[in-house]
Amino acid sequence: MQNWPCVFLVLSSLLLCTPVKSQKTISIPAYTAYAVPADESTETDDSDLFSINNGIHNWTNPKQQIQFNFKIRNKGELQISFFTKNKQPGSRVSVSVAGKVFTVMVPQSNSFQLVKIGTVQIIDSGFYVLTISSSQKNTALIADIKSLELNGEAAKNIHFNANARRNAASVHLLYPVPDSLRIISFYNEINIPEGSDALHSYFMACGFARGYFGIQVISKTERRVIFSVWDAGNETADRNKVADDNKVKLIAKGEDVFADGFGNEGTGGHSHWVFNWKTNETYKFLVTAYADSVSNSTTYTGYFFIPDIQKWKMIASFKAPKDGKPIRKLYSFVENFWGANGQVFRKAYFGNQWVRHENGAWHQLTLSKFSYDATGKAGDRIDYGAGTENNMFYLWNGGFKSSNTQFNDSFIRQASIEKPAIDLNKNADSLTEAQLEHDIILDAIRKGQFDTTGSINGVYYKILKPGSGDQVALSDTIVVFYKGQLLNGTLFDETKQIPARFPLNRLIKGWQIALPFCKQGGKIRLIIPSASGYSIKNSGIITPNSILVFEVEVVDIKKQQ
């Protein structure tokens, strides 16, 4: 009993001398935060407000808030500080997080000072947002901020994006198809739910090995339909360095479509049409391919269906060199292409995917696989997901929301019986194109390139040989020798020694309109505008909006029984 005080003193001494293990401070760079409203920046994310070297600087707008986003995995105490400064006195900011609000004075200093904000208790794991607002502003500058500093049990194993690239991870759905299938068409539909159409978003429907096709939000006043095809070769940035025989060539484009080259994400041919697409509206996309093994090229054409007028619009047609293959490696994606608002949630639904084989048969795609870009692979951003809903696949990114979706997860939707109903003769640009081609044909006639007997419904014809037999009727099966050329004289088809046999009512409209002016044994020349030919279809030599010239000799007529 008499020795207890001594023992107590010894134990106390030992406790006082035992070193206390300091907790690691988590430092979140200020350049990874976001401004709300968003800061003015360029597509390369150069900003007057955010800088790798200076953190947050030039923050002068009191209506603009600064937000830090992070995911807390451990419950407990979270101690919050930040490095800040202002060369002038009198500036205060409010800091809100986890339901608590703190007001702190920004120190007058030429160098960053560590300022304690406060402590909060974290009772649930998940994503949190810390918001800094101006509460008192006596000078032009509110505050410069270098970093947010976090300590405590809740700071352990915290997740945040330390990368200066503030974009959300791009997310993809891959549609597996057997390599043995020679696919000539890829059809997909997109619906963007209300509130998911943030600025700087690209919702891509029909991606393939050489390009992509979808809709974008460019600015508060401009939205686009965009179709692009990559060049051959390995140049990643400067199209001026791409050899001419590696460059994609523009074959045709729709009315009011802008077409040019692009760089910095690979290089290639770019086209877009300014169109005010809307949320909660389903949009249809079609890409077709004409593979030419002789020239080792493939011509890809993108078509967009306009719901209001129920017509297809050709966006553009590009010839891709060093290809010669059908459509392959099919996918869709959701992309945030500008990091200034990379914290915003984006989502797209993709439904009713089909491919058409070389033999003309349609095949439905009901399986997809999830993947993401380098931002996701590096673990910089973990707010993304995919799945099925209402028999459609969906993708989302941004918003700093939790998800259980893993790389390579597979999703299956139910098959539907709704095959694509595609009539490219219902062409949104048909009236404008018809007038243009009418003027071209008349100009060729005036220059003596052709002479005519007459015209009907825009089709010009010339009786080259009268014939003496029965007049051709639409219901007839005709036996003919023929030669087909483009207006520039390029030959695309002809009979040789054996005549061809066709039911006239199954041929292109130009033949149906003008052949009845010819008799058996006669010969006729037809000049057919594209609306009565193949319209905006692409079939290799016959490119979209091609004027056709046929010389047809009617050998025999088989009357309908």
C-alpha cells in the first residue's frame, strides 16, 4: 500500500513520454475544385480562376462559389483547414459541409497561411461537397486558395481527384458482334433525360472502329449533331502532318452541314449540323459502310432522323483510306469534353440497337459491356455507372455519385420486334437538293452535254431510237441492255452480251417515270436527279445525291398476265 504513489508516478511519467502518432493530413489541391457558376476556360482547360501553380486565384465574383468534392469512407471526426491569402484586409468566406456552416477571416498576407475552418462529425460514408462562398468582400479579390487540408478519422482513405484534368470519366458501352459478320449498317437510338444535358456533353450513339456519331451540347445556345471519321496512320494531333493518302476525304454532306478536318484527338474528317435537340426525345442514328477492297477504302455515311418532320438527313459521307472493311467494333459513349463543369451529372439512354449484314438481314444487339477511359482506369474519378432500364441500356458520369458498376460488367436488354424502318428517300434536304440538281442538269443541257426530247417530274429523257413495238408499261417486265453513268461520265454499271430482265415497278423511280415513253425495240437516254434515283444512299461509286445518266435499249417486253 505504501508503494502506490511511486508506482503511479512512474506510470504517469511513462505515459507522458510515450510519443503520440500524428495523423496524416490530406491535402486537396485547389485547382481540382469547381466554380459554380463555372469559370471561363478553354477546351484545353486553361482558366483565369484555376491554376496548377497558383491554385484558385483571381476569384472576384461574390455570386460564384467554390466547391471541393470528395468521398469519405470512414466515419468520425473531420478537421478542416485551408491555405489561403489576400493582399488586402477585410475579406470573409463561409464554408459549408456536412450540414454545418463556418465563417472565417481570410488573412491579409502575400503568402499562403494555414487557416483552421472547423470540425464536423461524419456519420455516413459517401460523397461530400464542401462549398466556399463569399460572405464579406471589401476588396476586388475574395481570396486566393492553395489547398484544402483535412485531418481526423474521417480523412483516412478519403478519395478525391488529384489530377488537374477536371473532366468526368468518359464511359462506354461496347456491343459485341462476331468478327465473321460483315456489317454494312449500324442503327441506334438515344434519349437524354431532362436535367442530364449539361454543357460540354457528347452523347455518342454509333461508334465504330473508324469514327463516331452522336449529339453534343456546345454552349447555352448551340447544340449539334456530329459525325466524324478518323484518318489512317498514327498522327494524334496535327492533321497537317498526315500524308494525303492517309487522309479521310469528304464525299458528300447535307444542307447547312459544316465539314472540315480535326486534330488533337487523333485526326480525321469532321462534320456537324447545328440542331436544337431536346431532352426526353428519342433520336435515331444510322451509319452505313461501303467497303471497296480494290482501293482498300471504306466510305462511311451518317444519317440522322428528324422527329418533327419524320425524315432522314444525311450529315456527311467520308471515304476512309487503308480500310476496305465493313463496320466493326461497335460502341456508344457519354463524354464530358470540357472540365470546367466536370462535376455535373450526365446520363443517356441507348435503345433498339440493330446491325444489317451484307446479305441484307437485320440482327438485333441485346448485349453490351461497360468500360471507361484513362481517367476512370487511373482511379481519378469513380463517379460513373451503367445498366438497363425500361429495356434500354444507360450510361452516366459525373455528379459525384456512388456506383457499383465495374469495368467489363455486362448488361442484357430484352429483344424487341421493332426493326428499323428506314426510308432514305424521305430526305430532309430533298427540296433544296432538287432545285440544285435541276439547275445542274439545265446547265449541262445548255452547254450541249446532253439534248432532250422532254421531261417529266424532274426526269429528262431523249428518244435515241423510236422502236416499233408496244409501249412500255409500268406493270411490264422489261428485257434491256443498259449503261449507267454519273453526270461526269463515270461508269458505274452496264450490261455486256446478255440483256438484263427486270420488273419495271421494282426499279428506281426515274426508270418508272421515263421508260413508258419508250417502245419495244427503242432506245432512250434518262437523266435522273437523285430524288428519283438513290437519293442520299451511298453505294460506292454512286455517292449520295448523285445525278444518274442511263442509256436503255428495250429488247423485249413481258406483259403482266
